Amino acid sequence: MGITLRNVSKSFGALGVVHDVSLDIPTGDFAVFVGPSGCGKSTLLRMIAGLEETTAGSISIEGRDVTEVEPAKREVAMVFQSYALYPHLTVFENMAFSLRLKKTPKAQVNDMVQEAARILHLEEQLQKRPSELSGGQRQRVAIGRAIVRKPKVFLFDEPLSNLDAELRVQMRLELAKLHREIGATMIYVTHDQVEAMTLADRIFVLKKGVLQQAGKPLDLYDDPHNQFVGGFIGSPAMNFLPGRVVARQGGMIRVALDGLGTELSAKSDASVAEGTAIKIGIRPEHLVPTEGGFEAVVDMAEDLGGVSYLHARLATGKDIVVELRGRRENFDGRKISLSADAGEVLLFAEDGSRLR
Amino acid sequence: MTSLRKFENGVLTIGTFAAAALWIFPLYWAFITSMRSEDRVVSKEAGVLPDEFNPAAYIDILWNTNLVSWYINSIGTAVIITFTVIVSGMMCAYAISQMRFPGRRILYGVVLASFMVPSQALVVTQFILMNDMGLINTWAGIILPQLIVPVVIIVYKQFFDAVPKEMREAVVLDGGGDYTLLFKVYLPLNWGITTALGIITFIMAWNQFLWPFLAVTTEDKMTIPVGITQVNDAFGVFYARLMSVALLGAMPVAIAYLIFQKKVTEAVMISSGVKG
């Protein structure tokens, strides 16, 4: 196993920021910690790096307990959001810094830096200083600095958030390729669920220092453990509507939607009593315009060509988003009737937990 | 350009020239005085214009005083003071800024407090201390009390505080300790301020008069500012010689200043709080 965390907690004084997190990341996996800001994902990463002490629990890398080991001896390399390049050194010297500290022979330093520069297409930039580079190149140098150390684990702390949108997409692809090329275990922290979905072999969703769910990106998308994960993964976000159970039979639950005068069916074997207040979750692409559904008035339609997002308001005043593909009508201001297939409707209890 | 604007510019130019003349005149006066014979300096004929080119005062100073020793003493003590103040100040500031240890805040408070004490208030105690240690009339006696320059620590700390935390963490992950951090990262990142502080400390040490004047009584251990007082003798004041030794004493600092002009401006801007 690449990385194993067991009951890891962290508190700053009385303030707990990470609570009892246990997780496993197999060697060679690309793991992504994702969650809203302040959820403890960066703290967790810094604990793995050894930059923050672990209050409770244990951290192992490749089977070795490193909980009390100093950062430099954990065989991890970190890429920071701000790059943290040494501005007074050339790109070559930036990448060679850790090797020089280890007193690596000169020829070997040269080989290792050249190799990293080749992987990252930085051969032309080696004699420049960081201030002469573009944002994307600086990011590559930061990654190069990690590569030359040949660490067991790469740690990325929101490495792309300082780049513009186009460059971010490009760097995302390069990171995915890099992972394929060197095959090391990588942990990546981001608040951007699109980055998480596109990069990860395995996503770990955190909220307020508690691990909500871990799994493959599409598993999290299709089968969220709770309302938070359902709402956080996916863009535009899942729609949640309050309702009440009216009937339960043969693996189906019928729910009356509050204030909308319609009912929806959901596939579920959950044992909920009739009359229980619950929430249903439907992804925007699963809402389809049909006769006899619940009605909504389109406030604004975003037509992106292949796909349109309808921002609509229900009779109860709640806003929902509907995704349509290949439609060419203009929906602005129109009243539409919506429904969803029973297989696509998810049920959540009042406390947010999933009813399966 | 309107005629009013022309007039304004003319007035400003004349005003600037007047101010410049006011500043340059003492230097000019010192120079022409040093080029006159002692008799002419005090005679009625000595006017504002240069009228004599007589290097007698300079020759007399070079042959009949300990000027060479004074130069050596001034350069030696100023260089040692500058080097020691910068290195110790930098290390102290690094510890206060970057290391976590009990009493850190109190230590910084002590540094700040010592900044508030005028050095003149300490000369008597310092003299007694140096005398008890047998250091009067030695370089060590001149140097030791001048090594306390809290402002160097304060300025360095501000600059070290401004280095991003990630820079430090990157070095820590790369396996570097505090010495690597200080000498390979924090110092190179702050070369500008280091040069500026170095020059200011050097000029301060070079110009120091009161303490070396008290700490040294034998002529061969004097620094240049103290040496100037030795040009007089029982028969009165020798203006030409006084001015020539003053000009010779100021020269190395002026040269150093011209070389590092930009850095000094930078340092002055920092110490006056308008960091650019």
C-alpha cells in the first residue's frame, strides 16, 4: 500500500481541523483530496508531508510508519500552490537544490536535472531565473524540483489555482500524462471538483475535517453516500427537493414533492415509513421535460451549443438547473414540465444521509 | 511653453542653484583653505576665490602625523564592526523571525528596548567596563561597544518575516536545516538590504567620534575623526592642516558612497518607512 492513514486527527489548540481520518492509497494511484475551503484537505496533505504534526493516529508510507519522522526523511516531495521557487537561483539550480544538499556527485546532478527537464519540456529554460518564466513554466519547474528527488509520494497542494483557465486545463492533462509516465503515488489537493474528477484514480471528499466518501470518480458521482457528496461532485450541482414518502412497494418509493402537487418514484429498498420527510436528489442531466411532471419557469437559459443549462424556478420559489442536449429552442421565460426516471432519483434522509 | 512657465522654471533653477551652492560651499571652503599656507588662511587677503596651490598642509599631515595609522585603525575597526554587526544581526533576526523557542517575544522586546536607549547615555558605563577589561587603547575597546546595532536586527526581521512560508517548507522538505535556510535562501533573497545595511553600518562606524575619542588616548591607536583633533598643538589651530586631514578622512566614505549610492538610497527609504 502506498499510503495508509489510521484514525488520523489534527487540532490546533482546542480547534479540531481533521477528525479521525482513515484511508488507503495503493502504490501508483493518483488520489485527490477534495472539499470546500477549510475542510482540512490541505492540513491532511501537510501532515503526510510532515509539515504539520499529527495530533493522533498514524501515517505510513510504503509500509513504514512515518508519523514521527521528519519531513526530509519521509521520501515525499511537495509542489506548492505558490510554486515556492527560489527566485535567486536559475531553473537548473532550483531543480538541483535538494541533490546538492545531499552532496550528489556533479555528473549525476546534471543527468537527473536534464532528465526532469526533458520530461517537463524545460530544456530551453534551464539557465533562466523563475522571474523570466510564465506561470505554466514556473509550475513545471516546481514539479521538476519534485521529480529529481525521486520521491515515493508526490504531494500537490492546489498547484493549478494560480493559473488562468486555459493553462489550467493544459497543465491538468500534462499532470495526468506525467503520472502515467513516472507511475509514482500522487496526492493532489483541490477545491475544484472538475480537477478531481478528471485527474483522480480515487477521490477523497472531505468536509469539516471528516472524510465523507472515498472511491472512484464515477462511483462518487453515481452513488454518493450523502447529500454533501452528491451536491459537491458534479457541475452544475445536483438538485435537491424536499418531499414526503407516500407509498413503498416492490423496490420503489413514491415521494410527494412539497408544494408542487406532483409525485415522483425512486428505485430504493430503504425502509422508510410512509409520511417520513425526505429529500430527493436529481442531477441536471436527469431532469427531462415531460407532460404531467412538476412545473418550473425558466429564468435564464445558457446555450453553449452542444448543451444548454436551464436555470428555472419552481412554484415553491426554489431554483433548479436542467441540462438539455442537442436542443435548439429558446427556453427563456417559458414554463416547462419536468420529470425524471425512477432509476435516476436518489433519496436522502433529513440528516443528509443516503437512503438506498 | 508660456512665458509664465518659463519664468517659473527660471526661478526654480536659480533656487536650486542657490541651495546647491549653500551645500557645496563648506566643502569648497575646506578645499581652498587646505590649499593655502597657514599664514594666508588667517590673513586679510584670503578671499572666496582660490588664490594659491600650496600642498604644504597635505605634505605636513602625511609626514608629521600618524595619518597612516589612523587610516588603518579606521578601516580595520569599521570593517570588523560592519562584518560582525551584519552577520550577528542577521542570525539573531533569523532566530527571532523563523525559529520557535520559549522567550522569543521577550528577546525581541529586549532588542526593541535597546533601540530606545541613546548610546551617549551609556558611554560612562561602557568606559568603566572597557577599562576594567583592560581594553582602553585597543581595537577591541573601540569595536566592542559599537557591535550593538538593534536596528539591523529589526530591519532584517521585517524582511525575513516577508519571505513566504512555502519557501521555508520547500527547503525543509528538501532536507535543509536552519543554516541552509539562512545562507542559501534568506540571505541571497535579501542581498539588497544586506548591502544597504552594510554601507550604513560602515559609514556610522567610520564617522563615530565620541566613543573612539574616549576609548583611545594614544595617538597611534586613534581613528581618523579622533586624529583630526591632534592636528592642533599648543600654539593654536592650524586651519589648512585641519581641513586637509578632514578632507582626507572623508574621502574613503565618499568613494564608498558613490559606488553604492543606489543601495544607500534604498536603505534610507526603508529606515524612513517608505519601503518601495
